[in-house]
Amino acid sequence: MVTTPLTLPSLEALDWTWRGHNIRYTVMGTGKPLVLIHGFGASIGHWRKNIPELAAGGYCVYALDLLGFGASAKPAIDYSLELWQDLVSDFWQEKIQAPTVFIGNSIGALLSLMLVANHPDKSAGGVLLNCAGGLNHGSEDMNPIFRGIMGFFTAIVNSDVLGPLVFNQVRRKSQIQRTLYQVYGNREAVTPELVDLLHEPSGHEGAQKVFASILRAPSGPTPAQLLSHIQHPLLVLWGEKDPWAPVSVGRRMFDRSNSDTSAAASAAASAAASPDTSPAPSLDFEAIPATGHCPHDERPEEVNPRILQWLHRHHL
């Protein structure tokens, strides 16, 4: 079986079966659990600069390749955030069974937010790095020009004739490098190792169908819809040079005064019926200068200490 390269440092490659599909994961360290969830097109290896440091900080760190990515299976099914939420929830039930801090980047951050909001019994908090506003181009928080381009691109990728041809162009190493140069604020982090890490799984059987399925999938819930349901602390880290989702969008996205009004009204009615004097869970927003869409990989020397300090401050 072809696997995702896990190098520098070496991470143990473990396998788990979910609904008949192979899921690749790794675990390192002892202590309270953290679960790391990668973004679109990435895999466990995207956390290679973070897992050892977080484990050394006194945590049991799990990371997994979501179904359709990395070394996990790539079945031809309809993908969605809800599908991956079920995957991570079942993984927690089988492998962890203790309050967990979910840490994610991009769509992995949105998925982490969903888990904290919808599974408060499983979660202890969340760390969100450049959180996506939705699964794909349907998100209203995405740059409108980029959203329009992605809508057109999605139609082409889902064509039976043009789809495979376009995908083979997108997955070329030179194109992956160009895309990384666009979205990474720290170009020194764009290395041949990173390009290989993202390129290799794209050659797996079924990868093109997964790519097309995700681009046409529902956007899923927005952060605004989820925030009013949060019962645990959140840390939001945002690279200031992200061209896909500017830091101003991030600040607005996580401004509680902008949270979904219908959800907020429901929460207010519930609070009136059963008063709760406990304060709202803390939400810390920190911008990281000269950094793009993937702060954990671009500037781990900034991100790892911030996460550990936040975890210790909240006794997580």
C-alpha cells in the first residue's frame, strides 16, 4: 500500500478501520489528549513540525488522515464536513475517551469547531488556525474573486472529460509549489519535502474523484452558526498574510457579536428559561505577522509555544 511520507521526525504510521475504510493515524506522547486535523489536500505530515513539540509539552498527540486524504482510503462517495465529523467522533470513541482539545487548520479548523460545538462531552477546547468559513467556494467569507474562480473551476473538475485532465495539471509538483508560494507568507517554509508531502497522495487511486466530490459538496455550517453553541475555550490563530481569508475576515468571523442571530436568540431563550450565571467560554484571537494560510507549518516556532501557553493557562 502506498503511504504518506512521514519524515523529519519519523512519526509512527498506524491504521484503523472505519466503516470498512482504512484510516491512517499516528500518536505520540503521554498526557491529556490533543487531536490534530489537517486542511484540504494535506495529511498527518503537515503537522510534522508540531507533533513532537506538543508531545514534549506533556500531551498525548493524535493526528489522522481524513477519509479521502493522505494514506487513508479514497472511496468514491459524497464527502462532507458531517462525514468527517462522524469519523473523528468515532475515532475519539474507540481510541481516546477523554476530554480532548481539537486543533485544526483551514477546513480542519472548521471541523474542530464543529466537534467542540456539537460534541461538548468529547471536547475540552479548540485551537483554530486560519479557520475556513466553509468547506469550499460556497463560503461567503472567502475572497469574492477567488470564490467566483473556484465556482468555475469546480464545474470543470467535475466534468468526466476535462476533470481528470485538469486534476493532472493541478497535481503537478511545479503547480503545487506555485500555489504554496501564493498562500504561504513565509516562503522559506516551501521546501521540496513539503511539495512531495502534498503531491504523493494525489497519485493514489480515487484521488481525482475525491477532489471533485469535495469541490461540489455542501459548504456546511459557518463559524457564526457554531459559536453560540460553544461551551469550551477557543484559541484562534491567524496568519496576517493569508490571501484566501484575510485577517480582517478572521476577526469578523470570530466576533461573538456577529454570531448567527437565530442561534443566539435560541440560546438566549434557553438561558432565560434556565438562568446560568457562568461566564461565556473565553475566545482568544491572535494574529501572526508575515504568515499565510498555514501558520503551524510556516512558523512552528511561533505557533507551538502559543498553543502550549494557552493550554497551560486554561489548565487543559
